[in-house]
Amino acid sequence: MRVKASILIMLFFLTGCFAESTETPPGNKPDPVTIKLTPVELFKGDAAKFQLFLGSMSGAFKLTYEGKKPNASLDIDIWKDGRKADSAGFIGDLFHSTEESKSGHEVEVIISIDTVSLEGRDDYSTIKVCTVDQQGSSLSTFTIPWEKGLKARGLIKSAEPFSFTTDQPVYVFGMHATSSNEIIMADLSPESLSRTEWALVFTLRFAE
């Protein structure tokens, strides 16, 4: 009996040590990765000929990071009266192939939003998102209904580069519209987006 008790005590001690060693020490979470967004002028110089195909509601930006590849998704949300009302789609693992690249951790994102009107049918908008990196390119297309009462449209984008970390979601691009046929200038700050009547907001979100 004493031998059995000694064995049980030893097993309990070893199990406790193993469990303790596999736990993540508190406060040892990995540091957030820093990402830089740089606006891209799509139709500069000879590239102006592509505006006919992409449309006026188009824009682009580059995302560059250093260190470990972040697990980022690009969410596309419909906002009404200054808050998120519905999801229009998302692209997961935006930096999926950059970890294998030897020439830099960079992704260029090109966005085009085009509204289509057909006689006898409801209007709709086609959202095209092209991602380009050192491994190639990928095109995703989403379709959402378009409210006929919305008359004026404008892009929401950054004019200057800015940096952010992966510890919280970040607004990176958008388009807003009004029913009054008037457009008030908007930016990507939460305060400005909260004043929009209708908007399509592109948000980077991060998972561990």
C-alpha cells in the first residue's frame, strides 16, 4: 500500500509540474505588429487609361509590415446613419503569401465600386477587391443591393501614409453616399464615419 501511495503521489506531482510548464505565463502575449498604409495613385500618368474600366469610385493602398505575419481580414461593412448595419463580405488571411516572400512583406489592395442599373430590375453595386503581392494577384467580387434614393457618392480614403498596430481594428477605405445630392467631406476617423448617412467601410481586423 505504501508503494502504491508513493507512486500515486509521484504521478500527481509530475502531472502538476507538466500542466504548470505548458501554461502561458501571464503578461507574455506577443507584441502587436506594426503595419504601414501607403496610399497609391491609381490613375497617374499612363495609368489614366484604366480609369474607364475601374470607374471613378476606385482607390488603392499598400500595406507593409515588419516581423511576424499578422492574421488579418479585410471586412466590408454597410453603414447606415453612422453605424454598422450589415456585412457585405470579407477577405480572410490578407497577407497569406507574404511570409514566403524574400523581397518584402507588402500587399497592394485595389478597390473598385460600380453601381449597375438595369431597366425593370433593382439597382445593385459590384465591389471588386484585387490584392497584389510578390506571389501574384487575387480578385474577389461582391454584390450588394443599391438604394435608389442615394444620389451623391464620394470616396473616403487617406491622403497620407499612416501606421497602426494589430491590437485593434482599423478603417482603411470607404465610400459614402447621401440622398440629398450633397456630399460633406469625410475621413476614416470614427467621429467622421458616425456622421455618414450611408457608407461602405473597409476595415482591417486581426486575430491572434
